[in-house]
Amino acid sequence: MELGNISQPLYSPGPEAPGSSTPGLVGMVHGFLRLVQPNALPIALCCLLFFLSQLLLYEVGFLVCMAIGLLFIILVPLVGCCFCCCRC
């Protein structure tokens, strides 16, 4: 079994994304994900409190989107009910 040159390893470029029939939609989704979560996941685990603060900073985009979504889920039916029931 040949191991090759261990001191100078040769790395391949890695897996490529499969081709898509909807490149516009794929580009829009990737643009949204880069906008919501631009930072890389923090790997340093020196202490739990520091890691949790870094993890919350990492997830802040998704947390804001989730808060806006929950606000719409609660407010849209409530406003619709007010318009339907209170047509003064």
C-alpha cells in the first residue's frame, strides 16, 4: 500500500454543488443565507459562557428572522380578525 508523500500532501478541491435547473432560485437562496449568516461558526471552546455568546452572535441573523416570522404569525391573524369583526 503506497501512502504517497506524507510531508507534502496533495489536496483535491473538494465536493462541488450539483447542477440545478433553477440557478436564479439557488442564487437567491444563497444570497439570503449569506445576508443572514455572514460569519463562520466559532470553533474555540475555551469556556462555555464565551462559546454561548459567540454562538448567539453567530445565530443572530436567524434569530431576527425567526422573531419577525413569529411577529407576523401572531399579528396577521389578529389584525385580520379585527378587520372582520370590527368593521366600524
